[in-house]
Amino acid sequence: MHLRDDHFDVTTLAEGSRLTPRSVAAHTLYENADPYRVAEPSGTLDTSDATYEAIDERTVRARGARFVPADGYSNKLEGAELVGYQTVIVGGVRDQVVIRRLPDLIPFAKKYFADKILDVFDGAVNPGDVDIDFRLYGDGAVLATAEPEPLHPRELGVLITVTAPDQATAHAVATFVAHAGSHLPIPEYDGLVSTLAYPYSPPETDRGPLYRFTLHHVVTGVGPTELFRTTTEEL
């Protein structure tokens, strides 16, 4: 990026790639409530009159935005907390009978897994502390209830995510979830059948710790460094 008095030029670094005015302008949408008023600690960047001009295939020139100083300085605080630890299982299914049955089988399986947790851990692990989530890619895993029309998948990708208070528990639960999940009972079939196919063996992959946002606030009435005081002893 090259900064000048009344504009700046952005150039992509990758050889063979392109940069367009739209892609540069779209950056004002990133984590902003209003793309025309981008709030910063010391004021607001007003992009209402900003223009974005292609200089060449790899460079875009932006000009016309103005900075409106705030009445007082502010700081944004963000924080996260540990939710638990995750182990994931990736599988797939193409059998149309199994695909039709999965919406009924998944609630059944979750109840079975909750009982299994009590049995395997001899009551030491509360099933309520373990989350077992199924996402069916190809059948509304992304949009869920917002899916505009019914889908009729020929095959499904199945992502099973186990979240538990510690990694060992998540992995142990995922082990019997993967085994039972590959042999769910299908009323149309007799005997022990295979329902999910796994591309890896063993199918369990530990993801490690999971965090979630718990703090997202703006603090006013402070200076640029007042929230981040350090002392020689702390350093």
C-alpha cells in the first residue's frame, strides 16, 4: 500500500492475481455495522464520498473518505472464554434409504449416546456436559431452516463434532460415537448394516480447545493506554 496526502493505492502482492475496486470497497463491510461510518477509537471514518478506481489489473486507488474526530477517546474490548475441547469425525453416505432415515436416526442416536456416556464412564461424566452435534452437508448444513427450498441429496457429507470439558473425554466419546454411528439401525434393512463411511482410520480427529466470544464492548472516558497499564514487575 502507498499512502499519499489525498489518496492511497492498494496493490496485490501475489503474481498473477487481480485486484478490483469492488474487492477494496467491500473491506468496509468487514466487522462493521455501517460500511459508510467505520468507528475507530479516536473517531469515525466517513466513506460516504469515497471512490475506488482501478489503476491497473493489480492496483486500486481509494480517495474521498474523511476522518471525523470523536469528542473523546474510546477503547474496544474483546474477550473469549474456554468452552471445552473438541474431537471431530468426518463421514459420508450415499444410500438413499439411510439418507431418508437420518432425520429420525440422529435424535435416536443422541439419546443412545447419552445413555452410553453414563455407562462407559460409570456416572463420572454428566451427559449434559458433552455436546454431540451432527451437520449434514448437502442437506441444509449451511442455511438450516433458512434453506429456500427442500433439498434432495444423492449423497451427504456428515460432520460429527463432540465437545466435552477435556480432550480425553471428547476423544473417548467420539470413539464410540464413530463406531455406533457407522451401524445405526435401519428399519428397512435386516441385521447389522453400514450407514456411514469414514475416509480415515481411526476416524476421530482432535481439534483441541474451543473458545467463544464473551466480551465485545466499547469503553469511553479513557486514554489510549489506560486500560493496558504495565509495571516493571509485571514485565
